[in-house]
Amino acid sequence: MVPLPPITCICLYDQGTGQAHQLRFWKIDEDEYEKNKQSVLKLLDDARCIIGYNAVFFDLEFIKQSFGLDAKRMTRWVSKTVDLFMFGKYVLKTTCKLDTLLTLNKLSNKIGTGSDAIQLARDGRWEDLLKYCMMDTMLTYNLFEKSEGIQMSDFLTVRWNALDLDTEQQIYPRVTLHPPTHQLSLDRSSTMYNGPPKMETIPVMQWKEVNYEAE
């Protein structure tokens, strides 16, 4: 098995405190690495909701494998994650770049690509790398925060109608289809993490609003 490449940095935004966390993991001493690792684990453990773009497939899974975490911890993270990438993948049956959704929703676009970030790390341009990663984090959060709903295509809008970070209520994204032709089904057969929830579309005869409850 090919070993994972090292994590260069992790950037997180804490909506509750308004604080941005920019943490390096490459070419630093062991003490700083461990300190930054514990900071990331605490932030993710304590978060009432984790918002990301392909976070379940990539970011959280990469952190899990790189830090040698167990499935129980990963299950707790995934159960409180809103992954906008997954909605496009499982509802629209296709993948979609973050930049595409940002443009569709009239938001600022990314300032680079993943390959740019790799090169910045190789060149030791840490300030530019952290700036890029933090911008990526904030763009994802800004997309999630759209109060009128996230336009995911010409016919699908996602609204988060019961997210209460203060009272720790469950998350109930409301998915509205235009024209309405499908409803969502979520497979909750497994209680332990074994990848993202499995969703499928089921034709229905008339318009309806469908609530997908992320447990």
C-alpha cells in the first residue's frame, strides 16, 4: 500500500467564537506537531456541527488515517457533519466543484487549486499556503450560511431549516426539487462509521418538500 502523503496544514473556522485556526503539520518539530494535532482533535470533538466540502470522503478520512484514529471517533464526527459535496453527488448523481457552486450562488471564488497548495508547501511559502487554505474554509462556510438556500443546480435548492448551534438541535436540511420528481431515502442500517450515508432517489408523483435528517 502506498503511504499517505503528509498533512501540510489544517485550517478551521469556529463560528461560535469567530476564530480562525491555521495549523501547520509539515516541516515542524515533534512537539509543535503534537500540539497542533491535539488542537485539531479538540476542535472537531467539541464542534456541535462540522461543515465541509467533501469532508467525509477526504478531509475527515485523511485526518483519521494520518492520525491513526478509531472508527468510534470518526463516527461521532461524521454524524454531525454537513457535507455539501455529498448532496451534489447523491442527489444530482454527479460530482461538482466547490467553485462551480460558488459561482452558481454568486459568491467569491477560490484563489487557487489543490495543486497550487501542494506547490506552495514544497516551496515553503507557508503564509500563502495558510491564506489559501483558510480562504477555502471560509468560502465553504459562506456557502453553507446562505439563508435563502444553496442553489445546487437550475432545479434544486437546499435550505438548512433547523440548525441551532446553541441548543445542539439535530440538523434538518430541507431539500426542494424544481420540478419535484424525487424524494430522498437515507440508509441508517449501520451505527458505526463505514463511509458516508447511502442515499438514493425515489420517484414520486407530486410536489413535496423532503427533510433529510442527519443523525
